[in-house]
Amino acid sequence: HHSMLHDFRTFDPRSTRITLLEGGPRLLTAFDERLASRARRDLESLGVTVRTNAIVTRVEPDAVFVGDERIPTRTVLWAAGNQASPLARALGAPLDRQGRVEVRPDLSVPGHPEIFVAGDLAAAFEANGAPVPAVAPAANQMGARAAKNVRRLLDGAMTETFVYHDKGNLATIGRYRAIAEIGKFELKGQFAWWFWLFIHLMYLATFRNRLSVLIEWAYSYMTYQRGSRILTEREGDGVSRSA
């Protein structure tokens, strides 16, 4: 409705239709159900058609299939994750369905206490058996623990168990639309959106990065445009495409 409005010459981007297909019973399962419902309402208020329990069974160049139902489209964005790096298979360690290494509590590879795996390649579990979520804070914490355990091995000490500290979940849906869950506290709407911006800036390294991102955001906020755009035109069709 805003950022792509003047990028195309042969059609109005406002006429496009967005359908979100979720294979599970609801969106954002990492959040409380009330916050997830709020996120769905925010998406629908932006014109997105949200369908749950809709498992994609086939994708073709001009359509997506949910069972026998054909949904015509020429643009498909797949956001269901992917396999871990094939490097994991070279370790000869037990792997999960995504190809991640099922590490020991101290993040070492079973049978190889001198090798540690962290981040997206590690299938780690909390003390209660729940999987450690595949999010950036968890990867940062695993990296720090793995480094300390390497140091402990070099010093002849015992390694320590990795303990994940959940610092909360944040998700943005659009301008002034966001949800946040920090411990027992829940935020939604405009306040959650500003809170997400603040937290994101604080986690960036160095003042220079924070300043450059802040300027980029301010530009996008005031102009409804992206600071970095790539416009291409295929000769003869007269259509500009933005990326």
C-alpha cells in the first residue's frame, strides 16, 4: 500500500492478495495463545488472508496446493525452515529430523568430548526436556558456553552444562503492530512495537551500527520507502521490479 505503490507501471500493487498458509492450528506457537490471536487479527487488518491447519502438499510455477485445493499464484514465499548444514553428517553423530547434531548437555558431540556444536547446527535441550528454541539469543548463549567449556578442557577442568536463559519473545507484524512476551509480562500493539525497536538497537554491536540502523529506520518511517532498493527492468515488458 505504501513502499511498492509506485514501483510498477502495469498494475496497482494494492490489488494484490496475500494468503498466509499455516500448517499448525495457530500462528506463532512460541507465544501465548492470546498474543498469537492478536497477531492474527493484526495481519487480517492489513488485508492478509490467514489460514491455519493448511498444509501445503505441492508447489507449481503458477499455483500452490493444499490437498486437492489449487490456489493460483506466481509468487511463493516459503518460510517453513530448512535442513541444517551438511557438515553435521561428517561428524558421525546422532542427528535430528533437521539434520542438527543432538549434543550432550555441555554442547559436546556424543563420543567426542573435544568437539562442541552451537547455534543452528545444535539440537540442544533444556533440563525439562524441551528443545532450546532456534533463535539468536539461544545461539549467542550456546556460543559463549561452548567457548568457556573449551577453555575449561584446556585448563584440565570439567565442562559445565548449558542452561538456556529465555529473555522473552518479540514479533513485529507491521507499523505499530507487534507482540512481546517477557516472562509473565505481555505487550501488544504500539507499545510492543516501540519496545521491539529499542531492544533491537540495544543488541547491535557498536554505536556506529546502532546509529546507521536508526537513520535507516527513520528514513523508512518518514517516507514509507526502503533506503536500499534494487530496481530492474526486463527489456520489452515495461515492468519495474523491486527487490
